[in-house]
Amino acid sequence: MARLLLAALALLFLVLPVTAFAYHDLQQQVAALINRERAERGLLPVTFNRRLSAAAHVQCSDMAAGDFLGHTGSDGANAQQRIERQGYDWQAYGEILGREYEGNAREMVDTWLRSPRHAEVMLSPDYTEFGVSVIHKGVRRATWYWAAVFGKPLDRKMRTAGSTAAQRKKQLE
């Protein structure tokens, strides 16, 4: 019995890091693909931001848990609320979401590119940073949930002026 328990624990420690590495690899693939698409259009790359990635992960996890696809979370929060909860002071932001069944980063990025609204967010020169998350759910009919959150941090001038979210939105219009 003790050997069986030790074998099960050893297997658990072997499987968990592989899963974490698989998610990390998919996230890196999406990041590289997005920046490749931006470069092909003469746009600057977006850099990774952990707060935006955390906001993406919150929505991605929520969608997987509730088996839905949408910008409003099960708690009623929208993208702006999620990124602000992560402590990201934004000047501009955008969110793109997706669901597919292969766990294929290229397919997800291609799907976003075929959607004018998603492509507009992904390829906007307004954004300088982003975060991405991917969650796998299910065994039989596996579903992959994807979220990418793009942002431009609040610049020093706006931050010192005490700009509120409503004021920032108005300044961007």
C-alpha cells in the first residue's frame, strides 16, 4: 500500500509540471504569433505584463469553470474591472477571447485575425503591453479557453493629474 501511494505521488509530481509547462509553452506561442503578425504590419511588439496576464487568467478560468465564452464574468465584472483589480493603471485596454478544441495557438490567432473586431484589438498600435492565458477543460471533447488582454499603461502625466477611469475614457475619444 505504501509503495502504491509513493508511486501515485511520484506520478502526480511528474504530471503537474508537464501541464504547467504545456500552458506556458502555449502562452509563449501566442505571444510570438501575435508579435509576428504585428511586425508584418509594421507595428511595434507588445511586451508581457504580469498584471494583464493575471486579468486574462481570471476570465479564462471563469469561462472554463462556467463553460461559457463572454467578456462579462460570472461575477458581473468586465475587462476594465478585472485589469483594475490586478492593479494595472491603464490609459487604453482591450480584451480578446476564444474557445477551440485543439489546443493550437496558431489556430486561435488565425481565428482572431479572421474576426475584424478581434484583429483590430490584437493589431492596434494603441497597445504596448499584453497578457495571455489558456485553460484546458475536459477529456472527451476537450475545450481550450483563451484570453488575451492588451493595454497601454497610464503615463506619468495622467497619473500625477489624478485621472479617473471615466476621464481617461473621455481623453481617448
